[in-house]
Amino acid sequence: MLNTAHRREITLRFLAEPSEVNFGGKVHGGTVMKWIDQAGYTCAAAWSGKYCVTVYVGGIRFIHPIHIGHLVEVRARVIYTGRSSMHIAVDVMAGDPKQSEQTKSTHCIIVFVAVDENGKPDSVPNWQPESEEDLTLQAYAQKLMSLRNSIEEEMHRYLPE
Ligand SMILES: CC(C)(COP(=O)(O)OP(=O)(O)OC[C@H]1O[C@@H](n2cnc3c(N)ncnc32)[C@H](O)[C@@H]1OP(=O)(O)O)[C@@H](O)C(=O)NCCC(=O)NCCS
């Protein structure tokens, strides 16, 4: 039987329900963001075996709308780990369940931190890339980290401490 701790990847699968509709008749963007957070949390908790909190959500690009009644797959993978943080790549695929084809609706990187019972950052198992694709994804996470530092420097000019 698969041990849930240290599992690197998870996929949530479900149908987009009518309760999730926006004013244009498609799935609400906020709903997709909730799915991303849920898949990311599940992946981070499964990898670390600990309770985790979202510390950062990268730019979310909505590429294609999701239709009500379509089959949605939210795939979350660990692509980088620090001491307490896990960088998770999330891809949202959707398509008509009557057909096999699915299109990528959304992609983003979300960062979770494992926390202890006092809400303080706690260590996580180290993830090591095993394939060429893993190495590319790890480099992607590292590149985004350095870009994020520049963005945050810029944002601090406008945010009160
Ligand atoms: C997550 C939290 C515990 C981190 O506390 P902190 O005092 O900032 O801790 P640290 O500075 O030691 O950083 C902890 C980790 O978060 C990472 N981190 C901090 N800010 C980050 C950011 N903007 N982007 C990505 N990672 C970040 C650090 O790099 C560090 O990772 P590492 O241990 O792998 O090196 C704290 O910020 C918190 O509780 N935030 C609210 C979380 C929450 O409630 N989320 C739900 C949505 S509201």
C-alpha cells in the first residue's frame, strides 16, 4: 500500500458543478484558485507529512475557460524544497467527459510552508530531481524565486510594514 507521507504528486479529479458558475456561464476564477490551493495543500501535506500553510501564490494565468459539467483534473507536483518550504507546480486540465481530450486551463506555482503546533516553520524532507523534466522544473522554481525577490522589493515600496 502507498504510504501517503513523502508522496511527490497528487491529482484531484471531479466535475465542474453548476454552483461554480460565473456571470459568463463558465467556472468562476476564484473557484479555480480554491482548487489550486486545495491540490497544493494536499500535495504539500502528503510530501511533508505535516500541516502546511500557503505562503505564496505565483502569477496565475487563466489560459482557457472551464465549462460547467466538464471533467477537471488538478495536478500538483513538488518541484523544489527548502528547509520548511515546498514549491508546488499546479496544472489545471479540463475537458468534456464524453471525449478523451483535455486542455490546459491554468498553471501556477504555489509555495507552502510546513508548520509546527505553534505555527512556526518546520523542516520538510528534501526533494531531489530524478529526471530531466524534474531538473527543468527545479530550475524553473529557482528562477521564479529570484524574480519574486525583485517583485517583492518593488511591492515593499507600496506596502506598509
Ligand atoms: C508561513 C509563515 C509561518 C512563515 O513565517 P516566517 O516567519 O515568514 O518564516 P521564515 O522567514 O522563516 O520563512 C519560512 C519559509 O517561508 C519561505 N517564504 C517566506 N516568504 C516567502 C515568499 N514570499 N515566497 C516564497 N517563500 C517564502 C522562506 O523562504 C522559508 O523557506 P525555507 O524554510 O524553505 O527556507 C508565516 O508567514 C505565516 O503564518 N503566514 C500566513 C500563512 C497563512 O495563513 N496562509 C493561508 C492564507 S491567508
